[in-house]
Amino acid sequence: MSLVVHKYGGSSVADADMIKSVARRITDARKKGTGVVAVVSAMGDSTDDLIDLARSVSSQPHPREMDLLLSTGELVACTLLTMALEDLGQEAVSLTGSQAGIHTDTSHGQARIDRVDTARMLQELGEGRIVVVAGFQGITEDEDITTLGRGGSDTTAVALAATLQADRCEIYTDVDGIYTADPRIVPEARKLDEISYDEMLELANYGAKMHPRSIELGAVFNVPIYVASSFNQTPGTLIHGNADKVEMENRIKATGIACTKNVAKITVRSVPDRPGVAAALFEPLAQSGISVDTIVQNTSEDRTTDISFTVSGDDLSAAMAKVEELVKEIGSGALISEVGLAAVSVVGSGMQHTPGYASRMFRVLADGKVNIDMITTSEIRISCIIREEQAEEAVRLLHRGFALDEPDPADGN
Ligand code: ASP
Ligand code: MG
């Protein structure tokens, strides 16, 4: 029998009527003769409410207790959805993450899935039941409950689709797919019919905000992921690995424009130019969980060099504290920080074999009087660090400059 995994986010199960409407959607899929596993998130903002509650009784809630507490949000949603399904005449059963056989490591609040024992789910499916699984949670070898990190139900859904060898994973959310740019910034942004896993990872910072680990899992296990709205029947976007096709369609075009605001830059001047200095600088940052993005090292003069890198504005003070210690140790010059920056990126798997993307990006920004502070590239992305107040205009200019507002004859919309 064919099998599909559905996932419904918190905003899709925010109240009783929405839960009933999700139950009807699942029933429709089941009536087509397909086996259905449905993964649900906690209702509405209830995870945030639980976090607030925990903080109101404890200044530093114990991570084990926090995870057990947060796991209850998903239990509420999954039991209610199962009741609603039974009311529609469907046979259904709700399972906690641990009952569904989701085994994780012990890193509370950020646990990773080690394996999924599918026996219980397969037994229930074999008996004709719809299986409703509480998202975002699992169990350790010591039988403690863990959670996978905020937004982790996407990862639950893709992990189940991979291990159950489902035909595909369908993520239902409050936006109807992946767009060429954030539609709130670029009104003429178009919805994409399909996108590759790699491109999705680059574009996931707006619109359909999926848990990045779910896309990585999808890519590793080759699970097609369909993202669509739970509120209507509008066709969504298929994320899959058919990169050749995507590349052919995009040879002359980018796939989308991404933008990250609240970027900060740290510059360390006159760093001694010898082996080990960059490692000494970045290892402590990595150890404290601060992720560093764009890194630029200048050519050295007088055996010293300047190193600049960006971090999220939220991490700036923690990063500065770490770097200050190091600056003293390695004997470099001044330490400067700058806030109010943004990264704008042109993304497209077509660009790795086609020259001209970078020059076009720089020309568009130059004509728009946008100054570029730093530049980085990957095989499928070119990013420029610019002033944050110019970011939205830059996204609009690049969207037009790469003709993303024009319908793509290859994808029929
Ligand atoms: N309920 C959790 C959260 O709000 C997990 C999820 O929504 O996927 O982060
Ligand atoms: Mg949620």
C-alpha cells in the first residue's frame, strides 16, 4: 500500500475547528486508499506559553524537565486530532514520540534522532489505522523524553517518511509554498512548483520556515517533501533531489533571492599572519555555539592581516567577549564591531556552471546605489553584506534584475 506522511504545524491546528478541518483533510487522503501517518505540532503558540510558564516558576528550568513539559504541547494536539478523526468514522491512534519509536541522543532541547523503531507504527498501519504522532520529541536510551529544537516537528515528519519508506512527506503550513523572494518584500514574487534540497536550504529563511534539519534529512534519504497550505487546496512546492531538471530550467535564471537581517560584523585588525591564528580565533566561537557566517581575511602587510566576519546580531555581545580574550592572547590590534547589516543572496543551482551571475548581482546593486561590504559565494549562492536599511530595496532590485518576476515558461506559471 502507498503511504504518505502529513505534517501540520501549530498554526494549522490552533483551535478546535482547525483540528476538525485537518481531520477532514487526512480523511480525504485515507479514502484514496493511502496509508497515512500524521505528525502534529503543538496548538498555536502553546509551546511559547509553556516556555513562559516554566520561566515563571524557575529562573533556569532544568533541561530534562523543560523537554518533558514541552512534549505535552504536541500530545494535546495529537490526541485531539485522533478524536476528531474517529468522529469522522476513521480508525486512528495517537502515539507519543517514544511510542512511535523515535530514539534520540541526550542533548535536551536540541536532540538528534539516532534511529526510528517502526514496528509499532507498521503494526497500527497494517491494522488499517491512521497513525497520529506527536511531533518534535523522542526518547533517550535512559527513557528520558527529549525535544528536537524549535520547529522540530518537520524533522520528525521527514524522519518518519524516510524510515517508513513513505512515497512522500507533505508539510501543511500557513503559507502555500516556497517563493522566489519573501512576498511581503516583493509583491510580485512567484511561487515555485519545485526546488532542490540545496536551494531550499538557502531560501528557507523566509516564507515556509522549515526546520533546516528536515531538509538535510530529506536530501540524505531522498524523501520528496511537498509544502502547501493547510487552509486551501492551492498547489504547493515540491522539494526534491531532481537537481538536473531544476538546473536545466534555471540555466539563465536564479531560483530566488534570500535576505537575512540583523547581521553584525566583527573586525580584528593586525592579526599576526602565522599558522594557527584563524583556528585560535574561531574555535572558541564554535565551542560556545556561535555560528560565524561570512569570513574575509585581507592580504597581509608587514606580516599582519585584518580578519572580518559576521555573526547574528543576537550573538554579537557573546562573540565580542570571546574575541576580546583572544585578541589579548594572540597580540593583535584593534577590535571593531558594526551592527545594522544584512545579507542578500542570489540562489540558484544553475549558477555553478554559468558565468555572469556575480557580475550581474554587483551591477544591479551598483545601479541601485547599494554599497557592498563583504561578498561570499557557494556553488549555488552569492551573498553580499550590505546596510540593513537598504536590504528590502536590494531584494526587490535583484528580483527584477534576475527576471524572477517574469513567468518561467519551463514551470508553467
Ligand atoms: N511546537 C514546537 C515549536 O513550536 C515544535 C514545532 O512546532 O514543530 O517549536
Ligand atoms: Mg509551533
